[in-house]
Amino acid sequence: MSTFDIKKQRETQAELATEARKELDSITEKTSESEAKEIEARFDARMADHDAIDARLVREAKIADAEKRAVEARRPVAGDSVDAGVELIPAEYREVFAKVICGQRSELNADELQVLKRGASDFRTQTGGSNTAGGFTVPTTLKDEIVKSMLAFGPMYSEDIATVFTTSSGNPMKIPTVNDTLSVAAAHAEGQPVVDNSTKDVTFGQKSLDAYAFDTDFIRWSWELDMDSIFSMEQLLAALLGERLGRIANNRLTVGTGTNEPNGIVSASTQGVLSNSDAAITFDEILDLEHSVDPAYRGSPKCRYMFNDQTLLAVRKLKDGDGNYLWQQGNVVNGAPSSFNGRPYSINQSMAGIEANKLPMVFGDFSKYYVRKVGAPVIGVMTERFWPDMGVAGLIRFDGELGDTAAVKHLAMSA
């Protein structure tokens, strides 16, 4: 919303006109020529300020009209998908929203209530969990911040790690799969026909990416919460909701069973190495895990290790026969390895530690793991339901599947 106060500027104009009139009326027959010129100069200055405000008011009216038309043009209609990158919520609505979430809904004036009502109806595709008990829409900027918080929280939700598809609807999405790494061409004898006996046909498979829904539960706070700025409050809510959504998304994309939920990358991976111990791993076993994955996958830019922080600590403590740490200073940045055995790695706290029957480490080409996101997170705020307190909740839909099980393998601990 513009900081240009039209009412205040009109009042300033009136004061300038009054002062200009007084200046002009002060010129009489007794006024000398030099004094008259000074008075006229002051008159001209005040009228110039008056006209400048007039010009600014005209420009403000034009831009306000243009913004109104732009908002009207961007309003979604039934059946339209919503682009998470498009700002659908006017600044004036965000200011009213700030008052409501800080427990000041009862203090809204008639104009502000109308803005709130208009937002709840016109932008209903942005609203989750809303009903007649006081639900209303949430500024798009809040959703953008939530997505950023999710990406920062869990590695498996990031397109830098996996292959990500974003769709506007949740219909089943079929993904063709193929593994042709064991097939080779044969020598060809001059004049002989090419063999055609179906033994070298490519075998295709198919996997499905669905759209499983998850919610945060409501985050509630009391109406006594001191009034904060809209930016700060949106950041707070985005952090809380983003972390909750990030936890569930990362967890299910890591260890989901594939039954009525995503097939997590650990669950979907195949065994590369079985540790000789149920409580410790050796560096030789780490090397065996890496080389259990075909070199065709190890050359991928998204080939990496993944494990939790305690597993990283255990490996950092590994020593040679002379008591020297296997990780030398040249491979350490700020106290932690810059790479794991010369390769990128991700810390994933949803993974199990080094314990009996657990899978504490995976390695391979993560580009073969597909994450399907359905739109952006949906957020809803409730007022009367929790009156006099407030509540906000978030929902997301996503799925995940490993397209090629040969591409990612795990290290398994002994029983």
C-alpha cells in the first residue's frame, strides 16, 4: 500500500491556498515595488507546491486504478490453477491480516472488515481449512516463505538433491523406468544380418507418483500476543509451519514405506553392503558401498552419500593402525569434512543411526529418485473456532519413488 496519505495532502493543499491568499491580499497601494516582488515570489512558491501535490494526486489515482485492474485480472476463477509465484493478495489485505493474527480483529473498522471479507471470498483458492467458523485466506508471501523453510529443513524436498516434478493437480503420474546397464553391443561380421531374436530387447517398467496429503495440526497462540509487524509475524509463522511441513516431507521421502505414503529413498534402495558388526562400520565397508553402485551412476552430478549427523561423527572418528584419523586436515572445512570420500554428502536426520538391523547410509545417483509436488502448501487461519485465541495450519501433497533401484544402494547393519 502506498505511504502517500491523500487526506493529509488535501489538507496541506488547503493550507497552502490559504497562505497564498494571505500573501496576495497583503499587497496594497502602500506596498513598495521590492516588497511586492518578494510577496509575489512567496505566493508563486506556495502555489507551485499546491500544483505539485495536484500532480502527485493525479499520478496516485492512475497507479491505484492500474493496480486495481491488475488485481482483478489476476483473481483466479473456478477451475484455474494457482501459480505460487504470482502475488494474488493486495498489500491492504496483508495489513488487515496482520491485525487479525495478532488478536485485534474486534478492533477492525468497517472498511477493514470489508477488505477481510473480500479477501476470504475472492481468494478462496488460497485458503485451506476454511469454513463458516471464521476461515480466511493467507498472504501469498507467507506461502513462499514456508516453501523456503521446507527446502532449508529437509534435503529430500530439494530439487538440488532429487528430480522434482510440480503439478497443479494430484492425478496419478506414471513414470517409465529402465535399467540397460548390463546390455552391450556385439561384434558385427561383414555381410551378416543383424541378430533379431528379442534377446536384447529393452525391458521397460512403470512406477506411479501419487499425491499423499499431510497437515501440520493447528499452531495456536493467545490473543494477548503483542502486536508485531506483518513481516515479522509472517516470518514466524513461515518458520513454524515450514519446519513442520519440512519434517514430514523429508521423513516420508526418506523412510516412507510406499504403502499409502511415499516410497522413501532408504526404503526403496537395494542392499549394497552388509556390515560385519551390529554397532560399528569400517572405512572398507564404506568403499564397498560406493563400488556396489555401477560406475554409470557414479558419474552423475547428483551422485552422493546420505546419512545422519551421528553417522558422520562415527566415520570422522575412524583411525588407522597408528591412531591417526583417516580424515586428514586437507579434507576438513570449519571442523567438518568438505566431502565424504571425495564425494558430496547430505545430512538427513530422518535416517537411522549405526544400530543393529538399521540402514544408516545410502549412496548413489539421487537424480533417479523422483519427488512429485502438488502445487504449493495450502494454509488456513481460524478465528472464531479458537476464540479468543488464534490458530493456523498448513497442508501439502506430495509423493516420492526411486525410478531405478540399481542407482541407489544402502549399507545395512548386521542383526
